[in-house]
Amino acid sequence: MEVKIGVQHAPREIVLESGQSVDEVERVVFEALAGKTQLLSLEDEKGRKVLVPTDRLAYVEIGAPTVRKVGFGAL
């Protein structure tokens, strides 16, 4: 699924494809915003970690799980 993270005072948002479920990403974001951790930590599909200080978060947009399309069909 696609996750977009807006960071204060940064001109671009962070976009990553996460292999985590919607519930997992939502739980991690809620914990970070509740002050349980000082960093929002998410992992993309390739195993890379994205760390963002929670006091710099502007927004987090969690997309629907993406379905990979195969083939050359006209829709």
C-alpha cells in the first residue's frame, strides 16, 4: 500500500510502498502521535526504513492496498 508522509518545513512529501497492513501502519502512526515514541518508523517493501521525528509530522496519508495488474488489457 502507498503511504504519504508530510513533513513540516520540507518542500516534498515522503512516499513509500509498504508491505505492512493498514492496521499496522495506523497503529504505528497513532503510537507516534500519542508520544509513545519520538520517531515514526515505517518499512517499505524493499526492507528500507523511513524514520521521521514525530514533532515534524504534518500528515500521514494511508492508501488502499494496491493490486498489481498483469497483462496488456484495455480497460
